[in-house]
Amino acid sequence: MKTLVVGANGQIGKHLVTFIQDNDQLEAKAMIRKKEQATYFVERNAETAIVDLEEDIDSIAKAAEDVDAVVFTAGSGPKTGKDKTIMVDLDGAVKTIEAAKKAGVKRFIMISSFDTRREAIQEAPSSFAPYVAAKHYADEWLRATDLDYTIIHPGGLTNEEGTGKIEAGMDVARGQISREDVAKVIEACLEDKNTIGKEFQIVNGGKPIKEAIQEL
């Protein structure tokens, strides 16, 4: 399965491309913004597509023409303003969904925020609410399609080494999870059709990732 990783130059994206390229059943195509970001992926024998998420749908669709799945891991980051949150986390996600449809790619995995329910927007601190709102509407857009989607809601992200063990479910206690383990969860979802049409939260836990995913 060839997978377009959108936001490949991010921390989760880099882990994911590495894991995919080490998996004999999978192949990564890294979508990046700048040519100078390509070295990391070339060293891992991964194909690259240089596309800015703020470009049009056709540009993203062209990058997705030869793949079997799309993973959206892009994010504006905590240091950007509300404008980038809207343009990347909301509009970028929606354009990627529409690009997948245009390219005829059915499988779509979305990395969302831990809780994107309407209540979470109202309860979030004012500085965080725009991000939760953007993720909320991007998730809603994806649910309304006929794509074979999976929506993953990770807890607080850390850069610690992955443990390979998680807790996964529709309503788990808020906690943390390493970006490396999030990437491993994505890899497991690409290999497990049981995750199609599902969404779930993930945090550090005691169950091996593949086992936790299979039990969803």
C-alpha cells in the first residue's frame, strides 16, 4: 500500500515515513512544503511531492494520483496565529480530503486533537479554542464523506521514546502519548481494515499497539 503522508516533515510525519519504509507491505510518499526538506526522505528511499497545503486542491490531488491511502498529519503548530490554524488545520485538512476524493483515493487517516466534540470547543482555553474548532469541523467534513476514514485522537504529544503500548477507545482518560507511538498507531491502522469508519482516542497504556487497535 502506497501512502501519501501529508505533513511528512512534522515530527509524527517523519516517524511515520520511517516506519512505513521499514515495512515490506507499505510504501511512503512524503508531501513536503520545501525542496530543502527532501533530504531526510531521500535517505529513506521515500518519494517526495513538494506541495504547500495552502495551494489549491488540484495541486494536492496531483500528489495523491498514484497512492492507495492518504494520512493527514499536518498542523500549524503552537506558535502560529489563528490565521494559520484556519488555513492549515481546517482548510488544509478539508482540501486534502477533497483532493483524495478527486484522485480516487478511498483510504484516509486523520490525526485530530484529543477531544473535538462541540463541548470541548466551549471548554477549551481561549488560546486553544480556535485549534479545537478547526479540528472539529475538519473531522465533521471527513465523517460526511464516503471515504474509508479513520480519525485518531491522540492525547498530549511528547517527544519521548515510544513504548509500543497504548490505551485506545472512544472515551479514555486524558493523558500523554509520544509522537513515535502515534506514528506506530497510524502504521497499524494502515494494515488493519477493522479501523475503517472508526475514530478513537489514544494515550500511553499497557496494551501493545496492534492488540489495542484490533480490539477497537
